[in-house]
Amino acid sequence: MEPIVFAGRDSNTGKSHSLPDRITSLCSRAIKWANLRKKKNAEKRLAVTVFSFPPDKVCCARTRAAAILSL
């Protein structure tokens, strides 16, 4: 899914410390997911990201073919 690192360890003590900016992001994302359940499918948007590395002629051709799909 969408991983978020929300804590880190102190290298000296090994104690875990939360990262406030990441906690805020995590909470915001959870609220958005909850609100998404309430929306009708027609109101939802979907994004698809195609990643190809290293770029070569075969992968580039596949990426161009995927770009013209109508979903």
C-alpha cells in the first residue's frame, strides 16, 4: 500500500521516538481513507503510475501502449 515511517530509534539508547510531521500525515491519510468509503464510485478518482527502470526500447513501448488505455 502506502508505507509511512512514523517513528525512529535513537542510536544511543535504542528508544523509539515518534516523528510529529509523519504522525500528522498518517492521521490525515487515515481520515481521507475513511471519507473515501462514504463517496459514491462515480465521485472517486484513480491514478495509475507506470514506472520502468532502466528505460529501454521494449519498456518504453509498453509504457506508451499503457498510456493510451481508456479505463
